[in-house]
Amino acid sequence: MAKKKTATKPTAKAKGKKPTQKKNKSQMPKFNLYWIYGIVAFFMISMLFTNEMGALSKETNRQTLIQEYIKNKDVEKIEIIQNKNVANVFIKESSLSEHRHEGVSEPLFGEGLNKGPHYFIKIGTSEVFETKVEEAQELFRFTESERVQIFYNNEQSLWDSVWSWLPFIFLIGVWLFFMRRMSGGGASGGPGSQIFNIGKSQAQLYDKDTEIKTTFDDVAGLEGAKEEVQEIVDFLKSPEKYTKLGGKIPKGALLVGPPGTGKTLLAKAVAGEAQVPFFSLSGSDFVEMFVGVGASRVRDLFKKAKEKSPAIIFIDEIDAIGRARGKNQMTGSNDERENTLNQLLTEMDGFGTNDHVIVIAATNRADVLDRALVRAGRFDRQIYVDLPELTERKEIFEVHLAPLKTNKDLDIDFLAKQTPGFSGADIANMCNEAALIAARKDKNFVEKQDFLDAVDRIIGGLEKKNKIISKQEREVIAFHEAGHATVSWMLEHAAPLVKVTIVPRGKSLGAAWYLPDERQITTRDQMMDEMCAALGGRAAEKIIFGKVSTGALSDLEKVTRQATSMVTVYGLSEKIGNISYYDSSGQNSNFNKPYSEQTARTIDEEVRALTEEAYSRAIQVLEENKESLTKLAEELLTKEVIFRENLETIFGKRPWDKDETVTLNPSSTFSEKETTVTTTEEKNNEDKSV
């Protein structure tokens, strides 16, 4: 038995042959389509050269032609080339053996007899030459059968032929170039790399053999979303756990939420956790310039998924193809996108069955999706991925601070408390910017101040200390920001101030940082105090200088939007009553107002009344604290940046203040034309309402 085992083992010599065979096999040239193009071009050029140079032709003159060739009856025919004023002479085969035709009897290439033309003569005009030939035949008394036949023709040279082919060659080259560009270039570009694969799905496949490092451990926060997605993964791993109770596998899950909250990251974690094939692509991958390509790619995607079922399909930014149908008034302008959506609807819940194929999609525009797409039976679950809360922000900071070199005494709770309204992407950007700032200052660790500077840089913009501002403008900016700070400090429901600066940042000429409360609902008094604080800058200009400037554009925009929301959305107006004209479904057309012209006039009056009420109250607060306002503005002009402690020295402590620390989010800016900085509370209200 032992001998048989050793005898069946391959020897070292045999082992050495296999790599050699593989090497020889790998050295074999691969077939390339351009070989065919080269062979066709070679044959075309060969034919041109053969037609041009295959026959040997010598020049002669008219005297020799008449006195020797025609007189001896050697000429079979004469071909006059009109476009070249040349006459080609063809000699009879019986006469080629004569000594006088020795130089033209054999062809230039090959063997046998030269078929002609054998001689050529440069002539003036064809009529004169033909007359001379006819006279010679009459002179030598040619019979009718012996007469020389004369033909007329036009001829192109080799280079004329090449030039005539150049446009076609150019068009072929342009066609090949564009086909390679449209198909992704090269035969190794994967699915869809050739024009014949244009209708194939371009989804990336992740399976057991593909290493994906992202797991649910890398997704901080989002506990509710992770739980629902984890259940889908478990269903595919062990379906009998659910099917034994009569449950059915869900068709799809839709991840909805503001940008940067981690929807795509959650899908990556699903790919890392699932032990089933995972197809990932974007909604724009279905969009193509050719008609029918989107629907074809949808069919191919689900076909591949069914072949590898159980499987998961992830479509990012599904609103690219899932918008509501029939919204575009221009006929035929969106037929291709609608065809793609129709095919997707059919594949998800049509006449055919797609067992054990789950579709996960992500979007931040759920209001524009087609109703048929988000109904039960297609996307059975809509998972809302909201902005992270305090504890979730702490977990996100722990993830993004792990690769950074930070001080041991860095307080993560402090960073989490001072970043209300920040998304996961905002926190990641903040940590990265803090590391860059610390490296720029040649520090060995990223410190607390680096994070404060990072948020100032991200939200407020780059500090511009060299910007030229006149003394008068500088005073207006100082009193404007001091007005914001004073009003917010004196009102109970306004966000407490943390930092005020008149140093220009980005587009803004000054900014104030506040600490807004993280509340889920807001009362009318709270919204009025916020509007009053926003108008404090313009009110201070009116009190001190007796006139206002254009610097309060962002403040007016914020106040107008908030007052309009109070009247039309939240029902906080007594004249309008408990009515909301807000359409959360997003299905109503913007051209149709859900109220009459009289109601619209009442809404305008109520919005104006609310803003005037807030403005009058801001002026009243500043009139009562005019001395402190002036002192704060003068200190701003001297120091350029003041903090909460300076305000406590001037105004004293706020009786309703909580024991809070510094925030990082500026909410009010004094801008030349427009500012991009908004309050965190404003962002939260927008996400929950309009």
C-alpha cells in the first residue's frame, strides 16, 4: 500500500513541467480585434500597389508607335487616359516574342507574359492623336479586322486612391474612439466595457471571497436603523427562523435621512456583515444616453441576483430614477427614466417572483419618490436615519478620534455637547480639520483648541485679518454683533452667547457663536425670542447710528422664513388659526396654492406683524441696556474677540442660564451681501418642518 502511494505521487521532474507548460501557455499572444483591421488595411494597400505597379510599361513616342508597332501590326488596342493626356498601348501576345518588344514582354512581378499596358505616350489632345492613328492605318491599308481599337478612360494613381480613402479611414477612427469612450475603454473594463455590453448591469459584486472591512462595529450610533438592517441580514442567513412562523422575507428597505447621517456607511456595513452576495450600485448607473439601456440594466441586475440568491441589492441615491412619474410637463422628455422606473417596479413586485432577493436603497429626497415605489410590498420598511443625539455623537467621536493622536485629557463628552445638529460627516470633517490644524502648528498631539479652531474654520470660513475695512464700517460691525449678543443675553428663550468676533471670516464680516438647546418641540415664545435676537443687530444700528445697513441680509432671511413657518406650517397665528399648509408628501404642485388670495394677503400681514413685533421688542431691550451695549461694542473694537466671561462682567449672569460651557456653532453673522452660516436650531427646525 505504501509503495502504491509513493508511486502515484508526482515526481519533482513532473512537478517542474507544469509551470513550464503554464508559462508557455501564458506567453501565447491574446487575440485582438485590431489584428483584423490591420489585415484588411494590408490587403487594401497591396491591391493598390499591385494595380499600379504590377504591369511594366515603357514610354515611347508617336513616330515609333506608327512606324514600328502599327506598321508591323503589333498593336492590339490603345487606351487614351483623358484626365492625364496619356495613351496606353497594348501589344498582341503573338507579337511580344519579337525582339523589339523584349523589354516589356515579362511582368514586373511573377512569371508569364505582361498583359499590359506595354507602352505609354504623352499626347497633346486626344482628337489629334486619334486622327494620326487613323491616317497611319489608312496609309498601311489595314483591313477592318486588323484595325486598332481606341478606348477612352479616366485613371487614378496610387496616391489619388489613398487620398480618396482617407475620409473613410478618418470616420472609422472617430467611430472607434467614441465607442471606446462610451464603453469605458478596453476589454478589461468589466461588465459594460464593450459596446455590446452596454445593457449589462454595472453593479459591483461583493461576496465571501471579497474582503470588506466595514462592519456594524464601525457604524457608531444609529441603533434603531442597525437593528432593522441586521434583521434583514439575519433573515437571509437563516430564513427558517422566520419562515417557520409563517413570515415572509421583506422585499426592500429604504434608508431616508439628511445628508451625511451614515446611510451609505450603513449599507457598507451590511455588505461586510452579510454572508450572501451583495450588489452595490448608484441610481445614476441606470441612466444612459441610449434608449432602453436603463430597463435592460435593471433586468440584468435582478437576473444576476436571482442566480446568486439569497442576495442583497443596494441602490444608492435612488431618487435619480425613482422620481414621481408624470411630473414633467414636456412630453417625451423623461420617458427613458420612467421606463427604467417601471422595470424596477416590475422586478420588485411584479408577476414574476424574486424570492430571497432584498433591495436596500438610500436617499435624502424621499418626498420626490414615486408612490408606487414606496408602497408596502416593494419597500416594506422605511428606516429614518436622523441626525445623531448626544450619546450617538459621543460614539461617533470615539470612532473618528481613534486614528488621531490626541491628548489623554481630551474630553469627548465636551465635544459631543458642543456639537448639536452635527451629522456624522460633519464630525468626521471636524476631526480631520483639527488634525490638519495641529500639524500646521507643528504639534505632537491634537488638542482641544484645535477642535475649536476647526469648527470656526469649517462653519465661519477662513479668517481674513488682512481684509481692508474702514473705521466707520468697523464700528457698524461691532455694534451689529454687540446688538445680537445683548438681546440674546437678555431674553430667556434665546440661545446663550459663547463668543463674538468682528474678524472677517469667509463672506461674513463678523460672527457670534451660541449654544442652542437640543429640544424636540418649540413654543411660540421660544421662536419669538429667537427672531428678536436675530433682529438685534439691525436694531442696534438703528439706535446708535439712526440708520440701517445691508449687513443684516442673513438675519432678515432667517426671520422671514421662521415667521412664515409660524403662520403657514405650525398654526401659531391667531388670524389664520389651527391650519397648516405644509405638504409633507411633496406631491402637490408648486404652481397651485392651497389657499385663496385673501388668505395669502392675511398670511403676508401676519408675517409682517410677527417680524415687526420682534423688531420692536429688540429695540426696547437695547434701549434699556444702551450703556451696556456701547461698552460691549467698544470692547469688541479693542479686543476683536470676546467670550462669555466678558459678557458676564458687563451684564451679569443670566438668572435662567444652565451651567453650560462653550459651543462651536455660529448662528448669526454680519455679511457684506450674504452669509452661509446658520444656527443649529434653525437647521433642526428646517429638517422637521419645511
